[in-house]
Amino acid sequence: MWLTAQAAMAQCPAGTSQAELNWDHIDFLPSNNTRYTDYYPSVAFPYTQRFAIGTRAVTFSMAPQANITLNGENGTNTAHGGSPSVTAGDDVQFTTTSSSATTITLTFDAEVSNVRFSLFDVDNGQRVMMAATNAAATALPVTIALASGTSGITLGGTTNNPTATAPGTGYTNSDTRGAINITVAGPVKEVVITLDNASGNIWLSDISACVTGSFPNNYQQVSRPFTGQPQYVLAVVNNNIYYVNPLNGQAYFLFNEPAHNRLNSLAYDPYRRIVYYTFSLSGGSLPQSDKTVRQYNVDTKTISILIPNVNTFGIPTYETGVESGAASFYNGSLYLGIEGYTGADYAASRKSTIWKIDFDGSGNPIAPATQVFGILSDDGTNSQNIHDWSDFAISNGRIVDFDGSGSGDIDYYHFDLMTGVRTNYTPVGPVPRQTSLGWDEVMYNVDATIAAYNGTNGVGTAYTISSPLGPTIPTGSGASWGDAAGPYRPFLDFGDAPASYDPDPLSPACHDTLTPNVAGRRTRMILGAAEDVEWLKKGFTTTEDNYEDGLSFVPIYSPITGSYTARVDVQNTSGVTATVIGWLDYNGNGLFDAGEASSVMTVPSAAGTQQVDLSWTSLPNILPSGSYTYLRIRITQASAGMAAANATGYYAMGEVEDYRIVVENFVLPVRLISFDASLTGIDKATLNWTAVEEPSLQGYEIQRSVDGINWAHAGFVSASGHSATKQYQWTDQQLPVGKTWYRLLLRDAGSDHRYSEIRWVQRKVKEDVMIQLSPNPASSQLQYIIAGCRPGSTATMRIISVSGQVLDTRVIKVTTTQVNGVLQLSPSWPTGTYWLQVQADERVQHHSFILRR
């Protein structure tokens, strides 16, 4: 008996598209092949398998296990002529070993329609009964039709449970008389094939259906660089990850994985800014037990385990584990490639496979994974691999597989995720290597060089990859290029004034921060004491916005004076001259016009903080008292040629800061001599001010803001009621985490008032628990230092294997902020990589170590 897909006989309903599950390019895991079964975590492992059919997934469940053998897919059946199949090709073979009922259940993850396939070789008394239900478990009609008018198969049953009973004679594998065509109009959620009355061989072939959803085009558009900004893609050499300009090869350091010296299967989620990867080239038998996928959070700069053991997600692994594979990220999912060849005799006849891993709204992976693609890794006889993941990328609903087989059988494979059709191109020129993907969907071939892939059989100009700011990229045998990814747009510093001040969304005021963070500072040309790095302009994100400290105080603008001056603290240790310009929107039109720029101020490179006065004179009296406007200040290298017309746009160095400026003309019976805010302890802020008062002053309203824009009443301090110089203090007992701004509203006995300058304090979030381990690698014991825990609390320590098994757990009492101790390592634990997990104060940190016997 055989099963194959039919061509859709009717157009798909509105909102759906035709999709095909094509077994030519999928690996149906067998239960009777020791090249597979020796590596399964259980005998039951292959009896539930999940595959992609276009945008949807279908799960196959075979039961009872004792009655059915899974033989995998092959090309034995050639009786497709009586069925309007989409493709002939491979079918999946089963063997039923009992005449009692055996079921193959197809469960779709969402309802589909027009499900079509064919059953073949229904002979020797075999009987097939069909059933289908929708999402509400309501039975649906199923149609069975004979593929040949001379067939001896008898059709019967009911509309919802039709049957096909074979004669007692057999049909050959090429005889269409043993074929029946099956259609379920749907919408259908589950199809059940029941086989009974006689044992025998069964084959399962392509399935077509109309599915909801579609694959997006231009998914990487979110990483589009701003006007003038270089584009970047990710690449890894050894255990350093860099972002690389594909148009000149210049690379900049992103992060280092300290727990291993070789990485692979690199993928990048540009929306959540997560880098996924695996270890690689561990040597010996270590790769077989390495089944862990790791992740680096670009926002928090932390490394953690995404999946301890991919077998728990239904993903099989073999001699190389998850190492030596490949990966890509597309449409919210991680696509992970698993190597199928043995690495020894290259004669396993397994396919290398790609598995789709989905995530929930919190970024947690969802099991099980879905197999989307498979390709034969060796021919089973000639002891050589015919496919080797160099890498792959996914663009516009298409997998592009860079096959760099060491046997010389190299290819570029294109696989359509919706139709299941594969096209291959023979490379002309360099061997396909690692694959990077640009924001514009252009792919790049990456090794020690980077070159654009032409979309068919070759690449363009190759640029040598180098890191001008370090760490230095090794060359030759000292460099292991372990997959690439992308695109990557680095964090920038943005102006945080309202959107009207950056009218072109592709050219806002922004500055790059290319100095590598291994040097301890991301930029060497800044306003104030600290830089500001963000993913998007303020209002688009909630992290790291509006960090402005170039002005120690923000002067009030009084239009009746016709002038304004702001003193800016700057730092320039870049080794080159910098320029500073300010723009004051004194006409209130919501733009920083070229005529509103200050003079260009020059800042030499020097140690320490320098001060620059930005001044405006002869200003018109336009803005009403009590309103507000905005000030923008930018610093960049003088060679960039920043001028009055450059209030917006990209610069490769420096910083931009925006300030909300209070407009005030009133003269009050008070002169504020000083006003300061400081952090008291870890969770309080103290405000101190000194003022020269007159009797008519009513007092001081303290106002507080958590974003520097929206203000709320926080307290009130009455004035002395005398002509005197007075000192005041007020403490904020409920200081929130993060940055908090303060200002004073000075009121007289009438209705007049004005605001003070703005001050701010910052309450830091809880520091991360820090873990230090030595020696690393270790042999029998491991010394640890844990810092950052709260005295009086408890900390739970766990040693975890790479497979996710907890090997040892202990709870320690924290008496000081730093805890020292020694862990004894069991002699039963084999050589390999392990994790020390520390859980304290609702925080969890991991640190890897290597055990060597």
C-alpha cells in the first residue's frame, strides 16, 4: 500500500494557499535502521513526528507501536500514473505486522482544506478505513476514488467512514490497480487512516492542502540601516562574534563565548535581538553528547541556555550532536540544521535535516520542533559525504542551502517552504561556505572573506574580513569560521525630542558607537559622563531612553532677554578633534532649523571633561511664557563636517542629546542660588536648595518625572515668609528604580510661578549575581566565588550537564555579599562541559566550566 499527494482539483478558498508536504525533501525517521535508532533517546521516539506543510504543521502518530514498523522514505513505488500527483519521487514505507487495527493519524496544528493524497498497493486483503474531523471534533465527509477502472478494490462504508477493501491477490509496486485517491474538503483538523484485515507493506507519500497564512517577504527590513549608516551582518570566528560590513569586510566585536573555543549554527533574531548558536568541533566523542542550543541577549549582554537537549523537542541527533550543523532565523522562528553524516565511514544513508523551533510571547521555545527540510548527506555506499552544511539562510519563504561537501559534490539548493519544490545550482567559483543575510535579503558567502551571492551559482567581489578596532581576527589554521547570520544593526545613540524634530524616519539624529565594548567603553566622544545607546528613537522603546547628562543644569529660556546660553560637559579622548553644535527651537515650529543652530565649537582630544558654551543672541520674542521648546546638542569628529544644516542624520561617532526647555518670563520674589539632587543610600533621593527670598514667596512645589517629560506633584515646602537667604532639604522616600528627574515650581502669593533647573538621580537595578570559577578546566574540585547576593538570603547552586540533567544541588546561607567555597566533582561524571547555576533573590545566573579527567 502506498500514499501520495494529488494535485489540487479546486482552487484554494480565499485566505489560503496551496502547500505540499514533499517526502523527497523530508526525512521520515525510521524505527528499523540502527544508523538512526542507536541515537534515539527511546524506542518510542520516531512514532510521533511533526512536519511542515507550508505555513502549517502536521503531526504523524502511529499506533500501536508493536503493529507497525517505520521504514522511512524511498522510491520503490512507481504506481503514480493513476493518480494526479504533484510529484512522483519518494514515498514513506511502513510495514504492518498484524491484521488487527493499526492507525496513522495526521493532526494539523490548525484547520486546513482540500487535503488530497493517494494510497497505493492496497492488496492481499488489506482494508483501509478513513475518518476526518474538524477543530470542533465534528466528523467530516471523506471521498475515496479508485485510480484504475480495472481495480479489484471494493469501496464501501459510509460518507464519514468510507472503506476500501483489497482482493486477496497482490499488485506489483508499479500497478495502478492497487491505488485509491482520497480527498477531504474540510476544513479539517485531523485525518485518521485505519489499516486492518491483513498485514503488509505500506508507503506514505506527498500530501497537498490549502493552508492559512503566508511567508513574509523582506522579513529582515527591521535591520535596515539609517541613511549613511553601513549595513552589517553577523559572523563568528573561533568563539568571537563580530558584525561585519559586507561591502568592505570591516568587522566590529559583538561578544565572546568564554565556555568554548569554537562556535557554530549562528542565527540572529533582529526583533528581539537574540543571537543563537551552538558549540562546535569539541573533538573525540564529545559532540555526540552535545545537544544544547545557546543564546546571547544583545540588550542585556548575557549568555544562557535556550534548549539543554534538543532531543526533548523531537529533534534527532547523531554522531556530531548539534555541532557542525547550521541555523537561520525567519518569521519569528529558529531554524536549526542537524548534520546527518557519520563523520567516519560516511555510509549511513541519513538525511541532514532542518527543524523549525517556535517561541511563545516571552521568548521561550515551544516543543515539539517541526521538520521542514531534509537532504541526503551520504550515498550509503561510497564512504563519502555528498552534502555538508556549510550554512543556510531563509529569505522570502525560501531556504537557500550552501552545501560545501568535502567530496566536491557541492551545490546551492533553493527550497520553497510553501510548495516543497527544490532547485539546485552548481557553484562556479568558490566553495559555498557560511551564509550571512543582509537587511535587503542579499545573501553573502563568508569565510575569511565576504562576498555577495548572486542568487544562482556564484558570488561577487570578495573582501577580506578584518577588525580595525580589535580583537584581531586570526588567519589560516588559527581561524575557525563557524557559520554566519544577520543582518545586524548595532545600537546607536538617538535624539529623544518628539518625532517632529526627526521628520525623516530613515535619517534621524543618531550616532554610532563602534568602539568595541571589550575596551570598556563604547564611544570616546560623548556629552556628559556617560553615553546613551538605544535600538530606536525614544517613544519606540522603553529601555535606555532619554539618558541625557551633557548639561549639569538646563537653563530656562526667557524670550524677553533675546539670548540663551547652555554650558555643555563633553569628553573627547578619540585622538582627533571634535565639533559641537546646538539647535534651539526658538520659533516653536517643532523643527531644528539651520538658522536655529549655534556656532560650531571645536573640542580638542584631551583627557578629562571639557566645557563648551553654546550661545544664541538676538532671538525673537515668539514663544509664550509658560510654554516649552526643545534643545538638541550633537558632538562628532570634525572631519565629518557637521554644520548648521545637520540637526538630523547619521554620524559614525559621537552622541546627541535633546532637552525640554521651559519658557518663562515672570520675575518672582526669589533668587535660587543652588539646587542639587543626590542619591541617599540605595533607594532614596535628597534635594537641597538655597534661595534668597522675599516675604511674598509662598513656597516650593517639588515635581518628579520618570521620563524627563511628564511631571507629577511629589511634595511641597513652604517659604520662610521673610527677606532672607534660606537653605532647604527634602527627601524622596519612594524612589523608583531607574532615572528620576526633579524640578522646583516656585510660587508667589499671587498666580505667578516659574520652574527651577532640572536635576536627576539614578537608582540602579539589582546587580547581577556574579560567578567566578577556578580552575577552569577542572579535574576533581571547583573553587567558586559568588558576588552580589543579599546577606541573610539563601542561594541554590546546581551543577547541570549539557543534556540538562541536574547532577548536584546544594543550598548555602549567604552571610556576606561575597561567598567563597569548593565544589567536589563526582568521579562518575565524564569529561565534558557543565554548567553551574546559581539562583538567588529571584535571579538566576549560569557559568559554564569544563571537566577534564
